[in-house]
Amino acid sequence: MTRRGDQAAVLSDIGHTQPPYQPLFDRPVFDAEKGEEAKEAGIDAAVEHRKEAVLVAQRIALELEARSPGCELCSDDIVAVMDERGWDPHVLGKASVGMFRYVGSPWVLTGGARTSRRPWAHGNRLSLWVKR
């Protein structure tokens, strides 16, 4: 990869000039409030798209908690049960956060995390949730 100055030198050597920088958006690059709004909108869209699977995941989370009251759960725990029941383990995708975050949800973050055991998750850290 070339740095911007190196790239300009290479382009001028072959008779081209580098166009002036054009920002992609007409807004500040960093805006935490807009970023949070976009994140929530994305979560809502993903959950809506996978509504049936998310509802199944929510029921499984409640079943697991009923078997072991006070246990901490992460998305891997729910996906493992869904897989046992014949669901494609990839079905939730980005909607997986919807299994714990919904209106009237009894789940709260514990502040802890666990490393995902799913190979395609590349060792991502998963938030732990507990029923209040």
C-alpha cells in the first residue's frame, strides 16, 4: 500500500494528477450520537428481517435460564441449542443481539464477556447477560 504522497508521486510520473480530496459525507467524521442512532437502526432492521429466528432464540434463552436460574448466557449458548434443534447456526447473523435486547426484556448485561466458540466468529468477545 502506498501513502498519499507516494501515490501522488507515482501518478505524476505516469502523467496523471491526483484529484483533490472529496469527502464522502457532508457531516463530521466523528459523531457519537449519529453513530449510536445508526447502530440501533441497523439492529432493528436485522431483527425485523430475522424475526422468527429471533423469537425462537428469545424462548430458548428463557428456557436455559429456567433450567439454571441466575446463569449468565451469551449468544453462543442459544445458538448451540438452536443448532441441536435443527436451525442453521448462521440464521441469526447480525440479529443475534435481538435475543437479549427487546422491549420489556428481562435481560441485563453483567459486564462480563466470553470468547466465542464458533469458528466463524474468529474468537469475538460475546457479552454475558443475566435475567433480572
